[in-house]
Amino acid sequence: MVGSSKRWRPNDSDLLFTNKKSKAFGADYARRKVLHPIREKLGIPRGAFHAFRHGHATIMFSEGANPKVVQDSMGHANIKTTMRYTHAI
């Protein structure tokens, strides 16, 4: 069982990853200390986490999502940016 200090608790900043003072971790710290250990435990090969954004857009398109829905999901201001994230399956 995971100790209570390891469980996620809501915080004043509404952030998923925070330090003990409820301040945001830097992206590099979150990757090294949080995401990489999770990835390793799950047996996922090391790679750029940004690839998940490409996969997200590609899967949405392959399942028939409207381009505007994908654009909004990705948070892109321009549909051309979204289209660069898609890859043929």
C-alpha cells in the first residue's frame, strides 16, 4: 500500500505535481522525478513525452474526430499547427 505522503491531495494551486510547499515543479524535475519513474515501472521505453501529443492527435483523427475538436483538444490557435501533429497510420 502506498503511504499517505505518496497520495495526491488537492492543493491551493490546483496542480497535479507540486513540491511540499504546493508550488509547481519545473518541467524537467517533473519528467525526471515523477514521469520517468512511472514510465520505467510500467515498462514503457524512454522517449520524448511530447510524442504523446502526436499520438493523441493522430488517434483522434483516425477515429473520425472533427479537426476543430482535435484543435481545441490540443489547445492550438491555428489548425495548421494541429495538422502537423497528425501522422498516417
